[in-house]
Amino acid sequence: MEISSESSTGLVETQLKNITFDAKSVASEDHPNRNEDSFLVGRNYFGVFDGVGSFSSSDQASTITKDYVSEHFKKVSKYIDVQEAKDVVLETLINVNHFVYTQGQESKQKLATTASIGLIVEDLNGDKTLVIGNVGDSRVYLLRDGVLEQITLDDNLNRLKNHEKKAREIQSKLNNVIDPNSELTEDEMIMFKQRNQIFQAIGFESVIKPRIHTIDLLPLDRIFVCSDGVSDNLTDNQLQTLLNENKNPSTAIQKIIDSCLVISRKDSFRSKPDDMTGLILDNLDQKPNPPKINKQFQNSQQLDKLYSHESLKIKRSNGQIDSGWSILKYSPETGLVTVIKRSDDDTIIEKVPITVIDSLNN
């Protein structure tokens, strides 16, 4: 089941259990009859595409890219693993870049668009992983436990494109600036004014280097994807508030777009009349109930009597069964055991349910 209209909205129940999508896109008030954004939602994939405004036929570029990604993802088996999904996302972006560039050459048009795409894989245990690919400055955010985090990195800080940590620090500051004259240095002000000048996009002649990200989707995670018509008008803090206050995804997207429209009409340094697209993925899996506490384990000392300090087996957060751990602390209230493993090179600490400790070491 798929929606891909550039001007509609709708809730989509996917073939993945407890995953829903909702999306909406509106054209800029400067050109209400032409929307240069496109979005895509399928059984276990999504995309947001924003035609580069300085190029001709940018609406065609985003639509061509959306259709190409859709056709490619439809053919992908839902039984692939995470590494295969990463390969698929990377290959799709590289191939669609060549396709769009070739289409532009044949039609004698300059075609270019951003692309933020995602592919969800689910393992036999029902655990879901989201693989994201990004080119340009359309964004993917993660809202987890009420905190919004930008997952993608805009391709607009050219001088910092090989220094991701610094680029993320600067981008985070620019995302939330309220008073640029007092908050930004002269150099940062230049970067703020140039933030829409991206150094790579789908349809460029040069070889693109998409960034690939993976997220382990946890119960009640919310993914928000948007074009820069949203992220330029609203700060990350404002987006976080709207996403938290509006649990219904359709309502959340409408509130976000309405807020963007208000800002875009004001005499504000953030104001930007533009096409505006928002897409929400909700993982409706419920958080598991706290484990039943085994009453024989009231504290770490009682655990120590049962398990030797250096031979404890645990199941790590990545799913791997590992040995050689020892107990630091046990919390009867949560049922979690804090364990530690030391080596010459590293010290690792994990929190593991007591039920897992008991099952692996009895």
C-alpha cells in the first residue's frame, strides 16, 4: 500500500507490524500551482525529495527520483538483513543519481533534487532496524523519550564535509539560533546565510557520496522526515515541542506546516517561503513490562554467591552472547544487573535483565 502524492496526506498501515506512516506536502505560496517537493511511502520504506530551486524543472527532478526509488524498493525482499539493506540504500542513491543526470542531459534540462530515504528490516525476533540514506539537506530526525535528534547531516557546510563531528556541532547551533546577532560569530553567520547552498544532490554530474545511517527502532520511537521548507522556518526545539504535544501523526504534521507558514510570512531571519513536506513514521510497539523480580536476588552480594566474578555470560545489547563479565550492581526495582568486562584496551559496561543472567548462567 503506497501513497506518493505531492499534495495529499494519509495514514498508511504497512506490512510491518505496528509501523505506521503519515505524510503531507504543500506548495510554496510563491508558486502554489507547482510543488517541487515529493514524498514516498511504501510497505517498509519512505522518502522525501526536494527539487533544487536554482535548477530548472526541479519539480520533475524530485518526481523522477521518487518514482525510481519506489520501483527499486518494491523489488527488494522484506527478508534481507541490515547489511544487505545498507547496500540496497547506497546502491539506489548512486544509481538514481546517474539516472536523473542522464534524463537531464537527454531533455537538455538541469535536474537536481535532495533525497532522504529509509528502508526498514525486521528480524525473526520482530526487532526492527531503519537504514537511512541521505543526499542534500532534507532531514531525518529521531524522537525518542521526548528528545529530538537529527540523524542525517546536511550537505551544506562544504568546508566541513570531511569533519562530521564539527559539522554536526555547527549545524546544531544553526538549527536552534534565535538571535543570530548575539548568538553567532561572524563566520557562523556566513554559514547560516549559506546553509541552502548544498554541495551534492541527486542529478549532479559528479560522483555523489551518500551518508548511510542505521537506527535500531525501539518501542514508541517516532521518525520525522522533512524538506528544508520545514527545518529552515522552525528550530529543532520548536519541532521537538510540536512532535511531543501532538501524538496523532496527522495532527502533528498539520501543526508543523501551519507553524512554518506563520513564520514564513513574518519579517524574521528564519522566514522562508518554500514548499513544505513532513513525514512521520511511528513505531507503535509497546515497551515491555518490567521483568518479574526473582525474590532470591535481593542484592549484588547474593548474585555473587551464585555466579563467579569472571565467568558470567550475558546477552549484549547487540544480541551477541559473550562471557568473561563480572557483576557491578543489581537493582531489584528494575531487575537490571550492571556488569563489567575489562581488557588491556577497553572497559565495557552493560545493563542486562536478571532474567537473562539467570537463563544463561544457571
